Amino acid sequence: MKRFEPKIVCFLCKWCTYAGADLAGTSRLKYPANGIVIKTLCSSRIDSEHILHAFARGSDGIFIGGCHPGDCHYQTGNYKTKRRIVLLKRVLEQMGINPDRLRLEWISASEGNKFARQMTDFTEQIRALGPIPKYDRKEDISNG
Amino acid sequence: MKRIGVFICHCGVNIKDTVDVELLTEQLENYPGVVHIENYMFMCSDPGQNQIKAAIEENKLDGVVIAACSPTLHESTFQNVIEEMGINKYQLEIANIREQCSWVHNDKEEATRKANLIIKTALEKLRLNESLSPVSSPMTKRVMVIGGGIAGIQAALDIADGGYEVLLVEKKPSIGGHMIQLSETFPTLDCSQCILTPKMVQLAKHKNIKLYVNSEVEKVEGFVGNFTAKINRKPQYVNPDICTMCGDCIDNCPVVVPSEYDEGLSWRKAIYVPFPQAIPATFTIDTENCLGFDPIACGECRKACKPEAINYDKKPETFEEKIGAIILATGYDLYPVEKMAEYGYGKFPDVLNGLQFERILSATGPTGGKMLRPSDGKIPKEIVFIQCSGSRDPERHNSYCSKICCMYSLKHAKLYKHKVHDGQPYIFYIDIRSGGKRYEEFIQQAVSEDGVIYIRGKVAKIYKEDDKMIVHGMDTLTGKKIEIKADLVVLAQSMIPSEGVNKLIQNLKLSTDEHGFLNEAHPKLRPLESIQSGFYLTGAAQGPKDIPDSVAQASGAAAKVLALMSQQEIYHEPIIAWVDEEKCSGCGICISTCPYGARALNFDGIAEVNEVLCEGCGACISACPSSASQQRNLTDDQINNMIDIILQDNLENSLEKEDMI
């Protein structure tokens, strides 16, 4: 049996976490290759719809990286993200998606170590959770 | 459909060793929109760039994806290349397959699969990229320098000489920084004050420099070329135009506090001049220690002042200044020795830090330049210098090397020897780092001519016995325990970012390293500027540095600023928000979301974007309930397409996946 390789979409803000991910690279730290990065200028650009869209397309986990509280390049963007993600996690639960599949972390440009650690940890967590349950339309109809 | 060219860089072996570039080329050859694909050893090199240009011409490309290192390194290089070929620079995407792929993965198959997806996301984004032109706004030709130490002074003078107005903001009542406290400087042993004070006077008299002492920057708003800074100035309570510097006020002030200039080794009054050569040369009342003038509790200084220069009714003032660029020269502090209990600092008056010893050596210091120890005023005959005190100690203190301590400890030993010919200096060291012009010769000379004894090892403990300081250490070269009965101990404390800078940095949203030193935009290629445009770094604020390095960096940063100031207009990234008027319902959520006040409703009740104020964070876009707001070149469609391509093979693998659980 092949090991389950989760598909992870990572949204990283350009100023902190993307730079932190670059630092992990320049420091030659190793982490699993499951996450693919989409760079945004600020974590507050990430709409709930993008996250739901990714889950609907079968993403097993979604990782969002922003600046530490107080460090946002755009003053308050990360606070907006935090509020959005807290709410969205509750919505996900009601939709039958384990909210642990969505992770928000503050990683600064100097925290290459933390980025690598988070990537490893999140990938392992999602691997343990297994593939995201598929939405079965037929079953939905038969259940009324 | 766009005609896209994909260029995959080997980066020597950096990418090629972990990512199968040939396989990638094969896999992406037939990807929709790709009309040309190639790989090459160094895409950023001249031949690499020429190859891109040739391919653009031959295949009539109108979009380019470069799969190489992080966009922070060479995005602008490649943007210039395609612009030269007449393609808008926003038709370039960088696929970061080095920092975020080849360098962080070991498995070649895995890394190649990931690189494939990274390039595909870049392709999907590029497919919908618009050609944009930068938003321009006028350049404010004034510069603010924060910090009045040697780095700030040098930068301010260079820019002012270039013909632009400079505001120099200094927290303390005088400029001069730590350099003014030093006795003599290595390796030439010229007097620190003699080389610094003429510069301070020059600065004070310069017609292009406005000096704000006793002042702190509270807030900076805006963007490069158009900053507005809010500066708070504490009152001095003494009118410098009337004050004759007679000193009668000092004689009558009853309050005595430790002098900052002498690092606590002497005393000053609550009304004081920081040091005789202070610029500006005026008295200041230190309100924290003054007995109080609101209501007047003492008032002795005002009674004594014959020209009536003292006015207790002065209030703190706030100034708003428009500036185009900011130089940060906030300097350093010494690592608090209180954190190093084993060295007994504070407990024993004869354990000093480096700056205190500088004051004892200095002709303007508490002993008038005589070598006397603080406890009993005796001449110390044996003296121990301890290097790396608080540095190169990742377990307990700072992990970094403080860079200047090897040189200044030796300078201390040498100057001590010049004053006490029969004295014996010992230096405990881990390694001697003397990289710098004539630095190594300085060390060799001290060992051979001045008889400085170096002991390799760390000091475990210092304690007092009679009037001696007993220094216990280990010579790691011979493996023997060492005990020295010293008269004086000097700790070479490591440099840390100056106190109070943290708040400023947070306010300005600048990035720092894990120790709190300011981060440069690129460690090798852009060492003088911050990643935040319009901010420049000099001196020890960026990392431990000696005087020559600080001055060099200050002049370098000044040159950068002069280049910026010579532009008439400043160009602003056009990756900003725009509104689809058809979809906008005028709800106004975007207005309350925007941190920059760049959003407003127009006469038709439709939200607008002020292109100069918008910074492009995208908060308004994700907040818009009707998807009317979009970000240029990062639209919802582009993000969703990128997500789709990342998850594309999920459908194909889904059957396999079910078997796996």
C-alpha cells in the first residue's frame, strides 16, 4: 500500500511568510513537498471562497501564513485574516470538513525554521487525517 | 491566447541536482499556451538573458515564465529583459523552484513533481495578467535621518551636501551617539572626539540640516517619496538664544543623578549639558529627576539664571514633516551585564563594561584621563579583559559575534599600558577576529611591544577578596585552571539594538532579524536598504559594526537616497485594487476595511480606489460581498485557476486514493 500523499495549498503573504519560506530554502532546511504555494501580498487578500473552492476541488489541507500580530506590512491585514479564519473554521465543521485541515500560522521573514517545522507538522497531521471526504451527490439525494 | 515562453534555470547545480530540468521541459512542452520552452545553466547571466531575448523575438512571445530562484532576487532583472524586448514587465512570472523547491527537498522525483506544479501555477497566473503601467506621484525632496550617532551624522551631511534638506531626529539632548563617549579609536588610536566634534559642528551649522534633539518619531505614514512623519519634541525649558552657558543653574540645582555620558561613573545635575562639546550647546532640564516645576517645588535654577533663559511653561511639541525617504541610524546599546550574574557586575564597583572603561581612559572622563579604578581610586596594576561577554553563547545569551569587541578590548589593553607602564593586561578570548585593514598588525604589535597576555578560554566566576577581584577561568589551550588576582575587570559586552527602537520598528513595520537588528533587502546585493521602499539602513542598527564600517554604510545609504531624490516622480506599484462598476452595490464595506483611506464612494454611490494611496494589500477585495473589487493581476479568477491546477490530478488519482486508506 502506497503512503497517502496529501495535497496542500499554501497561501503565503509576500512580506513575512513567503520570505520565511525563502529563508528555509537558503538555510537548506528540509520539509515535505506536499504544499504548493500561492503568493499574495497580504494574508487578508485570501477570501473564504478561495478556501472553500480549494476544499471543493479536493485539497486535503490548506495552510495560510501571515505576519505576526502587530507586524503586518499593511497595518491590520493579519487581524482581518484571523477573524475570517476563526469564523470559517466553524462553517467548515458544519460542512463536515475537519477544521484542522485549515491552519493559520504567523511566520516572520526571519523564521525559516518555523516555516519548515510547520510544513512538516501540517503535512503529517493531514496525512493522519487522510484524504478529504468526497462529496457524494447521490448519497445526499437519497438521504433527502 | 498568450504566447508564453518558459525558461528553466539550472542555477549551476543548485536546481539541476534536485529537479529533473530535462523531464520538466518535456512535461510542459505541450502545456496550453506554451510556445517555447528551454532550460539553461544560468538564466540570469548575460548569455542566459540573451537567450531569452532571442526566444522572445523568434517566437513572438508576449508572456514569460522564469523558473529559477526567489522573485526577491531576480524578478526585476528579468522584468528589465522583457521590457527591453517591448513586453510589459507585468507579463513576467517567476516560478520559485530554488528556495521553495530544490533547496528544501531531497527526493528528486518529489521535487520535480512540485516544480512542475509551481511552474503551472505561474503559467495560470500569467495567462490572465494585464499589462500595467506604474502609478506616478511627485517626489518630496526631503530626507529624515533617525539617530544622531556617527552613522546618522555622516548620512545627514552627505545628503545635505548633495543639496537636499535633511531632518535629523535624535532622542537624546545632544547628537554624537556612542562615538562621542569613546577615548581613542582602533587601529590608528586617534582621539574619537577630535574626529567627531568637527563633524557635529559642521552638521549644526549646515544650512540644509534641521536638527530635532530630545525628539522621537511617533508615526510615519505614506509611502516612498511621500511620507508624513509625526515627531514629538520634549521641551528643553532653557531658551538657547538667551542662555549664556554661564552654569549658575548647575551650581544651584540640588538634584544629583548618575551621568549618562560617563556611564554612571560620575554625577550630573537635573539641569545639565550632556557633555561640554554637546550640539546643540544648551542646558536641558531632565524632568524625570527635577524636583518638579508644575507646581514649582524647587525653582532654584530659575532664581539663579540672570539672563532669565529658563521657562518652566514650555510644553512638548508635535511636528508634522513631509519627507521622501528615511534613513535609520538608531545605533546600539550594550547587552545588559545584569543578565550575567557570574561576572558580578553592579555588585563590585571594579567590574566595568567597555563603555565605562572608555570613559576612564578619556581625557574628558570622570578621572580626567587618569587610570584609576572606581572603588578606591587606586591605580590598577593587573587588569583582566573578558571578550565575548554575552556574545557567541547561544545557550544563555546572544548567539552572534559582536564583531568589534576583539579590537576594542585590545585597544583598551594597549591604552592602559600606555598609562600604566608597569601594569599587566590579560585578555580572555575565544577566537581573535581581526578582519579589517591594519587590524591584525594592531594585535601583533600589542602582543610583541605592549606585552598583552592572551588567554584562550572563558571566565567561570569573578568574586572579591580583600581589595582584589579574583578571576577564575580555564586556559583551554593548556587545560589548566587559571586564577588571576586582578585590580579591575572589563567586560566586552556584546552590542544589541538600541533600546526603544523596537517600538519605532513596529510602528514603521520594518523587518528585523531574530536579534532585533534591522533586516537589509538582500544580504549581499542590497545591504543599504530595507525591503520596504524608502527606508535605508546604516550603522549598528543593522548589525554590530565598527566606526569605519558605519561611516561607509552611511555614505552608501546617502548615495542611494541622493539617487532617489534626483527623480522628479516616484513610481508606485500598480498591483492595486479596482472596481467593477457594474457589480458594485455601493455598500461601503471596502471603505471601512481599507487601512489607507484609499476607498470612497463617488457621486453615483459606487466605490472608487485612490490609486496613489492604495498599497494593494487586497483586504477590500476579500471583504467585497459582490466580488466587484478585484486586485490587478491577482484576481479571484487567477487565484481559483491556480488552485485548480494544483489540485488538477486529484480527479485522476481519486480512485487510487480510495484504495490507500
